[in-house]
Amino acid sequence: MRRAGGAVNPMVARKGALIKLRLNVGAQLMDSTLHMMSRDRKPPAQPAREDWVPSLQQVLLESRERWRDFTTLSADLAFETDAWGRLVFIHPDVAFGWPSSTLLGQDADLLLAEGGDGSGFNPFRATAASRGRRAWLRRPDGTPICIGFAVAPMLDDAGQVCGVRGVGHDVTQADGQGAAVAAKLRRGEVVEHVLERMREEVLAPRMMQASLQALCTAMGAEGCAVAENPPDGDGAITHIIHQTMAMPDSVRSAIFSAHPIATDRREVLTATCQPRFGQTATLAVWRQPDARPFDDDDRGVVGATAAIIRMVLEHASIQQEMSRQARTDPLTGLLNRRAFLEEIGRRLDRLDHEAQPGTLMFADLDNFKQLNDRYGHDMGDEALCGIATLLRATVRPSDLVARLGGDEFALWLDGADALTAAERAESLRLNGPAMLADIVGATTQGLGLSIGIATRAAGLGETIEALLHRADQAMYAVKRAGRGRWMVSQSGPGYRLQPGANA
């Protein structure tokens, strides 16, 4: 600090000089210390080669033990298979009661529970990595156990599967439910497998066959079948809907027995399938003589599968009804034109093979428009249904009756010649007006049937189109001649019309 007049204070000057001296001394001491430390430092000693190798071996052993402990703590089973599905590694030494020494080199499928090789998932033959998949294994005494697996296939240089590695955890006793949970798990696996197989099909018969085959395989059964129950609920089976194999007579007689053990010691397990519509059926499963008896788990599986079979039966009924509606006339229930012609085409081959004739008849309701205009369409519909009933009653059950459209009907008489057809036509000519009078309840003057007949002789190879044309021409010839009668079209080159009654 300067005093007034510019002079420096002596005391302040001495303190500043002392501080500068101390800083210089401290810097020199630090430089000296660092220099001594750098001079005395030595590089770390390198371990000898002979000491390094044992250390690496020890590390490897410790790593192996560490991963072995991890596997033991986290999984109940660790395995590896070769390209042929044989076990080449298994841990622990005793896995689910199986000594590893007895399993090495064996087919891994030996561990699968009865019927497990068809349950959909085989961990020992996995072709893709997966986690959380369940499969049923068995202990040496046959007791089933449910294992949750994480598996991964091994690939060779060509990218082909050459084995499988995986670990599994016993989930049979999960959540403390014990055997009850195990049964539910297995039941769910089987039912899921049956549903999966069923969903692969579209048509009801193939859905049923796939479901039964899946159930049969999963349960280790000899055969499965679905049979219709007798209408009165008692007695022997009258009709088997589907089966995986021919049902033995002993099984057939045991199905409705109070003690379903067949005479040849086949045990039969049954469940009733009651669809919402259609016939009640019975699902039957049987095993070979002296095989393992059915238990509560098996009964639960069959009961759950019966619900699936019921659904398939309902699906079959719906398909049958849709098929029937596609082939029949909705008003009269007769065949429609398409179904009628398809059925004739199938029958012609048989008639040609047997050298038999066949006769086509066209029948047209006369003055039907006037009936509709005068009495209404409801009365017209009733008249059409009445004609349909009359046509059915006039021919044999094996003959075909169809409504081609409007007021036009057709009949096909298997093995009938023109004379037989003419007798049927005369019966219709006489009974048609009387039947219509009963329906209308008033005068039916002018109401009747005009009928054209065309017979197909055996061996001539006449086409359906030609036959239809001749019958149609005969019917319209009747219309032009005054209606209410019948006429026969003679076959052959330059066919001619032969008048019938009242012609």
C-alpha cells in the first residue's frame, strides 16, 4: 500500500517477499520428490511360463464347475442328442429316476410317456428353437411327469440338424396342485392336440377322423369310434359313424354295459355326445387286452374330447342340411333341376352296364297362372306341394322326382319302359284334378297335368340332353293338343310322338 505522496509501506513489502519465498521452496520440494519416485520405480514381474499354464487350467475347471452348478440349480434335466435321436449327454446323473448310464446311447423317445410320441411336441427331435413347450415324460415305473422345455437344434456345416440340446424343468407339481394339476395339464395338451388336428380339415367326416386318430394316439388306445345311440336309448349299436379301426364285437357289446370290460379283456371307456340337433352318439375308446387300465386322467381326457366330437357332429349336421338345401326345392322338398340331372347322369352308366332302359317324364300343371291369379300365391304353393306329394306316391322310392321350376315337374323311372311310364302317366291324369279339387275347394275346370314321356333304350347311348329335348317336345305337343293328357316320344332316328289318353 502506498502512502499519501506515493511512498510504499515497508511492512507490506516484507510480507509479500516472504510469501513468494515459501512458494518457491514448496515447488522445489515437489519436483525433488517426483524425481526420486520415478528413479526408484521397478516394472512388475512377469509370471513364469510354467506358472501361467496351471493357472489357465484352474480357471477352466472353475468355469466348468460354475456352469455345472448353474445348470443344476436352474434345470431338472439337461440333454443332448445326436442326429439319430440318441442321447449323448444327460444331466444330472439320475434324471427323474433314470440313471444316466442306462440312457446314454439310447433313443431319447424312450423317455416319452405312453402315447407321447404323437402328442405334437417331441423335445428330442425339435427342428426349431423354442421355450416353454411342454411334453410328457415317464419315470422308470411308468409314472407320467410334465416337463417344460427350452430346446435348440444343432446344425452341421451343411446347415442340417445333427442333434438337439435342451434343458427341462418339472412342472408337474407347479403351484402346489400336485397330481390334479398334472392331470389338467395333460388333458389340456391332449385336447389342444385333438383340436389342432381337427382344424386342419374342412369337411366334417375328415374332421371326425382326424380327431379320433389324434385321441387314439395320445391315449395309447387300440381304437376309437363314434356310434349312434339307439332311438330308445337301449339295445345294441345299430350304426357306427366313424372309427379308427374295425370295432371288435366284444367292444360293441360292452359299450352299453354297466361294467364295460369286454369278454376278451379289452377295457372300454365311453362318453355321451349330445349335440343340440341330430342323433345322440357315444364316443368309445378301447385298449388292447391286459393293457394298462384307464384312470381318472383318461376319463377326463375322453370327457373333454366328447365335447369336441359333439361340435363335429353338429358341424356335420349343418353341412348335411346345407347340402340338402343346395339339392332340393325349398317349397316342395323335391330334387331341384341340378341335382336331378346329376343323379340321372350317375344312373345312366349303371343302366347301360345292366342293359336296362330308363324313362323320363315331364309333367306341367295346366292353367296354374289362373289358379294363382284367382286364389292367390298361398293357394298356388299349396297346389304345388299337393302335386309333389302325388308324384312321390305314384312312383317307387328308388325313382327320382324333381321340381324343375315354376309349375314344371320331372320324374325318372329306373328300368321302366314306355308302357310302364304310360301307366303312371294315366294314373296322374286321373288323380291330379281330383287332388287339386280337394286343395282348392272349388271348381277345378281346366286344372290338370300335361305329361310328356321319353324312354331311353339300352345300348343306344342317347345323351341326357337329347332325352330332355324329346320329353319336353312331347309335353308341349300335349299342350298344343288341348292339355290334360300324356304323350310318348318314340326314340330312334326321326323320332315321332305317340298320342296317349284322350289324344
